[in-house]
Amino acid sequence: MPRITIYVPDELKSRMDDVDRINWSNVAQDAIRQAIATHSIFKEPENMDNVIERLRLSKERFNSTNTKDGKDCGASWARGTAQYEDLLRISDAVHEGLDIDIGTLQRLIDPQDEMDSNDWKAFWEENAGNDVSDAFVKGFAEGATAVFDKVADKL
């Protein structure tokens, strides 16, 4: 893979150094791909390959952002109000590689089906706001699991 040099202002580099666990090369590659896709659309607006590439990159950004937001939210829920048995079920499902969608997550949290649609609406408004995508739900489960994994051996 070839290398390139990118110059950033000192202030930006200092802020980058303060952030842990971000692959700046991947961030730059994604930004370059998006710029190329956007440029290609203006250059050849009828070329559907360019449209597909631009939308694919947009979808990746959307999913990445929603997954991160979901992880933060799930971790916050796990630290704040989650019950042991809920976290145990979610953690087991994540570790088994189960594909967790909103219905699956709700069954893991409420296996007795005691919560009605209003309860779930309130749960998601309290914990996530109104926009709960598949990527958000997956991140939520991963975030809750990460917190549980850190404390499970101490319980």
C-alpha cells in the first residue's frame, strides 16, 4: 500500500494526539473516498457507479456514527439502570455472534414480554432519543456488553 503525506495545522495535530483508538489513516481514506465520489458525481452525474459509490460511503458513515452512538448509549444504560440478568442475556447473545436487531434486543431485555409498546417507546426515548437504527441497536448491545464484561468477574 503506498504512503502519502498529509499536513495538518499544529492545533489539529494536538487534538488528534489527545484522542485514543482512532485509526487516522482510515479516517483520511474515508474522507478521500468521499471527496472522489463527490467529485465524480459532478463530473459524470449520469454514471450510476459514481452514485452507488457515493451512497455506499454515506451509508458506511451513517452506520459507523449510529453504531458509536449506540455503544455509548448501551454503555450508559449498563452503568446506570440495567439489571444483571438483562446484561447477562445481552452479553451471551453478543458473544455467541447473534445478529441483534431491535426485536431481539427487546426480547433479551424483556424475555417475559411484560413491556408494552408504550413502555418500549419510553425506554428508547429515555435511552436513545427517537432514532433507533439497526446499527444503533447493534452498538447498544455491544456497549452494554463491554461494560458487563469489565465487571462480570467481580459480581
